[in-house]
Amino acid sequence: MEDIKAYVQQHKDRFINELIELLKIPSVSADTAYSQDVIDTADAVKESLSKAGCDFVEICDTPGYPIVYGEKIIDPNLPTVLVYGHYDVQPPDPMELWTSPPFEPVIKKTEIHPEGAIFARGACDDKGQMYMHVKALEYMVQNNTLPCNVKFMIEGEEEVGSKSLGWFVERNHEKLKNDVILISDTGMISNQQPSITTGLRGLSYVEVEVTGPNRDLHSGLYGGAVANPINILAKMIASLHDENNHITIPGFYDKVEELSLEERAEMAKAPFSLEKYKKALDLNDVYGEKGYVTNERNSIRPTLDVNGIWGGYQGEGAKTVIASKAFAKISMRLVPNQDWEEITELFVKHFTSIAPAGVTVKVTPHHGGQGYVTPIDSIGYKAANMAYTETFGVPAIPVRSGGSIPIVALFEKELKSKTILMGFGLDSDAIHSPNEHFGIFNYLKGIETIPLFYKYFVELSK
Ligand code: BES
Ligand code: MN
Ligand code: MN
């Protein structure tokens, strides 16, 4: 398909400008202050799907933010690709660390992106990657090369747990019927070495609250005589890992699938430089579970991390006080076979059991989801690999990612179809961080590669 290369070259400025317009709308799903912006973004996505050539588009209301649905059905006897993506983004904070405002996209060159990258919240996760699919559809419609049916389902609650999407999928089996689900919401190894994500971790996210006295106390008058909830919380959290960085919650590892030495040797073949990894993060060393290397610790092993912790006095100067309460937000990344609801229960049971007398503990589960692994001998995987091989000149490497897209396991359960994760982001793109960006090279390469996936998927399905 030389045509697609030419089409991308001819229209790239418009492709970039359209994405920039979409990135200007602050669709932060976690913060209700942005709710109108989230809804406006759904409208903008709907509009873009119509313009790109969908025959039917609609905004589907849900108990939460709307889902944008679009389709182009050319022949019911041909295969159907269902594209999933999300138009919501993470909160931009801490604002002061952005070198340009998060919702005023600008193109800047970086060492890794000499052609330039678009800096904005959501540039890579996931507006930029989602929009590659819209532009790939535009190309296929304009050039009469769409070889099968296509459906789009773009949601606005991915960053807060996809609650309404689960609700929607359960109620719309027929509408969403497909032969393969295609998602670009992950990464690849580098711009020279594409990879296909074959696994995602599951997730259990909880919030804990430790309460001591019924009010804040003078730390001189009461200090030493009552439990300090912040001291206790710190102690409790510290006890969740042992000296080998194993998680101490009883039963936590019971269902963890141990990979064979062969599988681990296979994983170790993916190019990785520990030195570069440390340098990129200004670390003097890495840290993690004993017995595993970095690329295993962040993909095939479960983890427990505090995402936020607060309580007591945080203002200027010193205030002598024992706070009444202390809080933390804790996430556990899970591997396939670990059930997130079971793990949440184990956490609640254990965390309440280790609370000493003198405090009370409340645990509130937020959201979660199952992990996912996909085989590499499916038609979908092969088609994706053929597409990457053609546009990058080298085959893709299968990689299990540490991130989570909980809805993928639910798709398999509800819609009985496999998901192919064709990600074009890089780990250095700073998703969820200040200065998130998406390489122009990656954006255009994605638009170029996607139509080839359709082509090969249909060929291999025959
Ligand atoms: N796109 C990410 C997940 C991701 C990124 C997977 C890179 C693999 C590689 C997604 O938007 C995300 O951030 N997911 C959340 C989970 C969700 C339930 C909030 C995550 O992984 O923290
Ligand atoms: Mn995402
Ligand atoms: Mn995300």
C-alpha cells in the first residue's frame, strides 16, 4: 500500500491540526469540574467519525459519561473489526511541572522524537492513538480500500475504571458483535523496534482510612499516650512487603501463574538496557522483588503500590499536631489468574487484621479488573505483525505490559472475541505524568500501519 504513505504525507498537517483541536478540550474524567468538557469531547469524536466516513454514529448515554459508537458496514458476510479507545484523560496535575500548559498543545522536538512530538495531556493516552484509527478509516473510505466492516466504540471513563462501559457491553452484545477487537492504547519498544502487547495486568484499587482520636490533638499534651494514625498507617503500609519485596498479604500469590524458564528466557530476548533505563529516570539503582529482573517485575509479577498518602499538617512552617485521621490510596497490579475481587477481599481482611488497638481502619474498594494474555498464533496477531513488518521493516516482538486496560478481559468474557493491542506510544512519552507527548512519527506511522492490519486480517480470515 504505497498509497497510504502518500496519503499521510499529503494530509499530515491537517491530521496533526485535527488532533491538536481534540487535545484542547480538557476531558478529565476523574474531576467533575470538567464534566461539560468530557461531554463536549464525546461530541467532537462523534463528529470526527461521521466526517471520516462512518455511515452511522451515535452518542450512547450511560449512567456515567457517554460512549461514542460509529460503524460502517459494507457487507454483513465480511469480517468486522471493533475499534475501542478512550477520549477521557488523566488529571493534569502537578500543573507546575508542565513546560507548556497541558491543554494548549505544542509541538516540540526531543532526543527520542527528532521529528517533533505533540505535548498535551492525552496526546498519547489515548486521544492521539484513538484518532489514528479515525484517520486510518478516512483513508480507507476515501480510497475505497476498506476491506471489511468496522465498528468504533470510544468511551469516556477508561481512566476511572470503565464502569459504564461494562454496563454498555453487557447490554449490547448484538450491536458490538465482531471478529476481532483492535486497540491502540499501549506502547511499543522503540521507533526502530515495534512490539505487540500480548498481556496486560489486572488491577485492584483501594482507599484506606485510619482513625485514631475523634479530633486533632496537641502533640505535646497527647503525644505518646494515644495512637498517631499517620505513624500507624506508615507502619501498616511498610509491613505489606517483606525484606525480599514479596507482598505479605496471605493468599496473595496463590493463583499467580509462574512462567517457565523457557518463557522467561524468551522474554529476556526483547532489547532492554538497564543502564539507559536508570539514566532516563535518574536512578542510582532499580528496586523490586527478589528473584526477578526489571522487565519481569513490571509485567509478569503482581505488585502493591501506594499512589497517594495524606493526613495531618501540610501547610507552611511547623504545626505540632496529632491528626485524627490518615489516608492512603493503594493499587495492586495483578497477573492473569488472580481474580481482582478475591484479591480486594484478601486485602481488606489482612489490612483490617493488622490494625493495632487504638485505631480503627476503613477500607473502601474503588475499582479493578482482570489481567489479560493473548496468544501469538491468532489471525489477529499475525495480521498485526504483518502490518508492522511492512511499515517498520522489522517484525514486531511480543511483549507483556505492566499497564492495565481492565475492559479487555471483559470484552473476551462478554463478546467472546480476542483483542489485538497495537500500541504506538513509547514508555518515555510520560503518560499520566506532566509533559505527556506523542511523537509525530508514531502518530503518522500508526495511521499508516492500521489499514494494513485490516487488509491482512481479512486476507487471513478467508
Ligand atoms: N492506556 C493505559 C494503559 C496502558 C498504558 C497499558 C501503556 C499498557 C501500556 C490506560 O489508559 C490506563 O492508564 N489504565 C489504567 C487503569 C485504569 C483502570 C485506571 C492503569 O493502567 O493505571
Ligand atoms: Mn489509555
Ligand atoms: Mn491512562
